[in-house]
Amino acid sequence: MTDQTIFANARLIMNDEVVPGALVVTDGVITDIAQGRAVPTGAIDLEGDYLSPGLVELHTDNVERHLEPRPKVSWPFRAAILAHDRELAGAGITTVFDAIRVGSIVSDTGAGYPKYARKMTDEIMGVRAAGLLRISHHIHLRAEVCSETLIDELDEFSTEDRIGIVSMMDHTPGQRQFVDVSKFETYVRGKRNYTNEQWDGYVEFLYGLQARVGTKHEAATVAAAKRLGATLASHDDTTADQVAASHSYGVRVAEFPTTVVAAEACHANGIATIMGAPNLIRGGSHSGNVAAIDLAQLDRLDILSSDYVPAGLLMAAVQLGDVWGNLARGMRTVTATPSQAVGLKDRGTLAIGQRADIIRFAVKDHTPVLQETWSAGKRVS
């Protein structure tokens, strides 16, 4: 039997404008759009609320927060994934690229972190195949250049895993995200109890590790993205030279460039720039890097990511709409633009033939209030 739902008396957030109208969803696909405030018999009256494409999240550490709800406290993988999935649905996110670290430190440094990417990917694929997930999940492998096991871990993945994004990270202190080493120290020592001697030893270990394997690991990451057919992303580009290197590798998306110079270089090279919603909402970077609002005002912000606060994605998109004086443009940074950046052509816009991933929300005192979320036409929150 045909399953049809009509949403009427809505403010439809289209690609370039917001218009009053109605939307028809049939068997999980948008089949008709009409302008006007009429409410046909049997339609759901949205009473003037906004109706938008569902949010598309390309980079989130949120699943890791569920895996380790407190420092040194592990949680079962499947339970963490299901809780993460439901949290995202409740935040209006209907497509997520779950960011999973590849590249571990397994030697006895006092600050090692174990392998988990292959097991986590298997769990996500398993619950997806079992129909237990409310939204659309894809895999984003975050390749840590400054690690001991990166190449071996990358080799554990094949095209059968349908990896969507491979990003190249290097968290060696003193460069990229942590140019200010004191910020790196605050971040790491906030999680682990080090003596001053242990801390100095750990930093020296990282410098030595990066010197030994950095170049080899960058090349392996680029090769893996090509082999897996994944979109290649850079992470924390700081200089024009780093962006030039990213461009030469075939990078299409730049996650969290740390300076205006890097963002300008990304724009010049046709690389889409992702900035964090928490950065925008808080008014600055917690690492002391460039503020997202500055890039927005320079027209150098293309995509938003919730990063570590899922509920921040919709909030930041609406805030961008206020900054730009155009809500449709602000919402594009979390719908159409991220979809296009990773080649998902069946979602991200309210258009006939598109997957019916949609959200309903109101705005009260410049703050969005999410009402409902639908994934492929099914209400999930």
C-alpha cells in the first residue's frame, strides 16, 4: 500500500528562499511541493513552523563520547551507537558520517590509546543491517598521522565498507590545531593525570614519532582514500602551503582551518571549508584558533559541523541565517552543501524526487526549537 503524508501551512526552507507551502511525501520520497497556506483535508497543519531538509553531519566525535562517558570508563559499543543515533535524531540530524579514529598508540607511553576502528565499523554496519538505526549512518575514518598503527589499520578496510570520508589529522603539538602548545597541554592533561616529568616525556615521544612516520602516514592516508573511493578531507590546515599540499592530494573538504590565511587558500583552491558549530555559538575556538564568525563574515564558511555538540548544528545554522540575513543560506551549510561535498545527490534539499529527510522547527528568541524529525518519510523523533 502507498504511504503518503501531506505537510501543509509550513514555511518551506528551499535552497535560496523561505516560502509558505505544502509538501507531499510518498513512500519516503518527496513527490509534490505547492506554495500557499491552504491545509488540504487529511494534511498535517504545521501552523507556520519551518520545514527544512534534515541536517547532514560530516564530522562528529559524539559516538566517542558515548563510548567513554567518563575518563577511563568504557561503554558497550552497540549501546553507545544506539544512544548516539537517537541523540542525533533528536537534534534534527538525519545523515551522519560517524568519525572513527584510525591510527593508535599502543606502546607503553602512559598515554596510549587502543585500536577500535574496525570493531566500531563492524558494529555500525551490523546495527544498520538489522534495521536498528533511526537515521542514515556512514563511515568517516579520521586518520591520525602521529600514531604507530595507522597503515595497518587502514589496510583493514576495503571498498565493501563503503567508507564515505577519510580525513588526514596530525595532532602533534606545536602545529595545526595546537600551534599553542599550552592549549594542547590543557586539553590532554584535562583527561589524564601527568606529573611534569611524564608530560615532558610524552611530548618528546610525539615529536619523535611524527618525525619518523609523518610523511609515510600522509602518503598512506591519501592512497587509502583513493583505494576506498572516499572523499578526502584535510584537518586543521593553518598555512597556505598546507592548503596547497592538501589540494595536491585531492582534498575536497577542509575541516576546521585554523587561520584566515588557510580559509582564503581553501576558497582559492575550490576546497569547501567546514567550521564547528560550537565555535560559532561560543564566539570563538576553544583552541585559540580563528573564530567561525570571522570566516562567516568574510564569506569563507561553507559547511557547519556539530563537532562535539549535536544540538549545536541547527542552532548554529539559524545563527548564521541571522548573520547573513538569509535563513535559507544559513541552513544550506547543514543540508545541501555538505550533501554535495560528499556526493550524496538524493538528499539535502526540498525537491521532488529527493529522499524525505525533513525536520520541523520553530524559532523563539533567535533559538530554534526542534519539533519533529523524519528520516526517509518515517518519523524518528
